[in-house]
Amino acid sequence: MDMNHVLAIDQGTSATKCVLVDAQGRIVAKASAPLGEHYPAPGWVEQDPLAIRDSVCRAIGLCLDQAPQAQVCAVGLSTQRESALLWERAGHSPVSPLLSWQDQRTVDLRDRLHRSQGDALVRERSGLPLDPMFSALKILWLLEQDPSLAARAARGELLAGTVDAWLIGDLGGEATIEVGNASRTQLLDVRTGTWDTDLLAYFSIPSALMPTVVPSLHRRPTAGRWHPRLAQAPVWAVMADSHAALYAHGVRAPGDVKATMGTGSSVMGLAASADVRSTEVCQTIAWDEGDGHRMALEGNIRSAGATLKWAAELFGIDVAQAAAEASAASCDGLWLVPGFSGLGAPYWDARAVGLISGLTHSTGRAQLLAAALDSMAHQVSDVLEAMDRSATPVRRLLLDGGPSANPVLRKRIAAYIERPVLHCTDPELSALGVAHMAGLGAGLWDRGTLAQLPRAQILTDAPASAADHVRAAREGWALSVARARLQPSPRTA
């Protein structure tokens, strides 16, 4: 029987999803295994590395059980980014929890390093701002909490890395990390794609701790340890989840930018050149198909769907009801800035606070829910404006992720950015993206075939020009963000 299926694993924050894709690019089976988070202290967010590995095995088993005759020729893995942990090099046993990308315990550590005035070095080499979201501060925090771990790290007995490195290490072979995920650690020179000795020294992280950086498209061990039916199926592709979504959209040149809407949001597009500089958005490596890495620009939004979830819980309703009420209501001059753990792009202000602006006696549940929904549109628009300023103009926006299914949200985004919005209706976009690359590695498809694979999309046209109420909404949002950051209004400063 021909081996003509690709199995793709999307390891996310709240669940691990698995899809089986046939030679025509169609999903023929899919499954999900939920994951929990732990909150040991305010602002701390952890996950159990072994539970993550077990969720991968469960999702694979549930998916393959639906297609007992399918023969898998390649495996792809997409993962959550920036989350980091330590484990033993020899026994592949974790020696720390996974510190989530959402974790904020390193704010004080960030401030300490900020005072050493290394921000310019970090931004120049890594392409990223010195921020608690990224991996380097998490690794440093883990080493500082336990001197014995720091000593073992210096002796080369431990490894540190992101979720992809942890999972691939479970399969045996050389300890590796995919270049796109590595670019989110703040320890990689994004222009050379190699670990940077100055950055490692700045964060006091031994070079012996870091896995070998390899391309996204790279033959790794087979996945037989995860499931017997994968004993002949190499892991051909590994990508960070947001990067995989961009790949699945078919983006291969600058101009089209995608926004993945989930708990947070990643707004990403390929950069016009490797020399693009910006203090508002990140420079990051999108992927490397074995012929050199592609540079991307990205703005990370910390709270997107999480904002509406918070509002739903506040009123004791489910998220679906909250979204329906928000879509039917008007903000009526209310703005909600979701600075629950600071603000990401384009502000990168970990000290920003959550704020509700424009409260009146007539403000009620409907207005607050509408403002929560509207905050997602405003934040995406902020990032696109920053990308325009970076000399990589945005032609149109490609939306994916759960909240993007809301047509009112799509129309608000289109109104604010004054550009077309194309919505991808497939909910498994990250998995599809890494499946496409894995199939390319296995020879199931070539690049021409990949471009022709089906993509379910809906177009939301932008208005010809912004109406007065749209301009007023954007101005009110900018004022509210300035207040959340305890800064003067941008209109009067």
C-alpha cells in the first residue's frame, strides 16, 4: 500500500491537535487532546512537559484510529513558541516545568538587565525587544533559582529549549531546535541563523545548554516512539505554529500579512529584505526549507480571544454568548485596553495596565462586551500601521483562528485598516502548514503542487474610505492606550 499520507501535529497551549492529510491536501482525520496550565503565583503560567508529550501521543492515536488503512510517509510538527524548559541531556527527563510564553515572572529580571543597557544589542542581534515573553529570560530565571542546575548546565549535562526541541528530543538522535523557534529565544542572531555568543553571555546562558539549530525542512528521526504506525515515518518538518499558519496561507512574498487570532494574536508577514529594522515589530525567522531562511516581521498581541473570555467570565456567560452579544451591540464610546499582562506590539510595555475608558451611567454589559471584541480589531490595526512604517507595506490581511470566524470582527478590522481582509475558514491552519512542508520533504508534493492545494477563504472588502466614526474610534483607542501606559495622550504630547 502506498505511503501517501502526512500526519501533522499542532502542539498548542490548551491542546495538542493532530490531522491526517492525504495526497490531495485534504484532511481525512483529526483529533485533539486537551492540556492544562498551572498558576503557582500571580503572573506565573506553567505546563507539565511530560503531560505535553503524553498529549501528543494521545492525539496521534485518536487521529490514526479513524483511518486504520492510511500509510504515513512523513510527520510534521508545529508548536507553541517562546515557552521554555530545561531537561537532562542523557535521560531526556525534565528538570523544570515549562514556563509558558504567557508567564510574567521575569518582569523584574527584565528590568535588571534593562539597567545594564543591553537592549540595543538584544534588538539588533535577535530582532526582538527585551521582553518577558521570550525564552532567554525564562531560561536565565530557571538557572538562577537553582545553582545546582546552573552548574550542571555549564558542564553540558542539561539542555534548554522550546517545545519543539523537547518533543523532537524524545525521539532520540541529536538534540536539535528548529530555526524559526530558535529565533524566538532571543539567543539567535536572526541574520546568520546561529547562536550568538554575545547574547548568550548577556543572558548568562552557557552555549553547552543549547541544542543544534537545524532548518524547518530537515529529516529528523522517525516518530515510532509516539505511535507504532509511525515507525517508518520521519519527522520531515518542524515549524512554530504562527509561522506554519503563514505557510499554509500560501504566503511566499511580502505584501500579504496574516493575523492568527487565538488567546493572543500573531500578526506576521514576510519582510521585504533582511535589513528591515523596526522597534515596533519583531524581526524573526519565518522558516528555512533548506535553502536559506526567510525573514519575517511580526507583531505579538498578548490578549485577543482571552479578552472576550475574560468578559464572558465576568458576566457568568459562555464565550459564544458573549461574542453574539458583542456583535449585536455598539461600544458607545467605550474602549477596553486589555493590558492584563502588559501590552505587546507595537508598544512592548510590560508595565501597561488593563483599562476601561469612557464609562458612563448608561454603560452596561452589551457595551463592555462590544468593547472587548473591538479591542482585537484595534490591536491588529495598530500592528499593521507599524508594519507600514517599517517599509514593508501591507497589501491585504489574511485572518485565521477561532475569533476570526466572527463576521462583525472581520468587518471592524477591514474598516480600521482600509484594506481587504481574507478569512481562512479552516480551523487547523498551523497543522496544515507544517503538513504541506513535511509532504514537500517526503516528495509527496513539489512547490508547484503546494500552491494549488485547496484553501477555504472568504473575502471581506474594505470600505472605500474611513468614515468619521471610524476615525473617532481609532483616536479614542489611541488615547485609551496612552492612559493604560500612564503616558500623555499622543494627540497632545
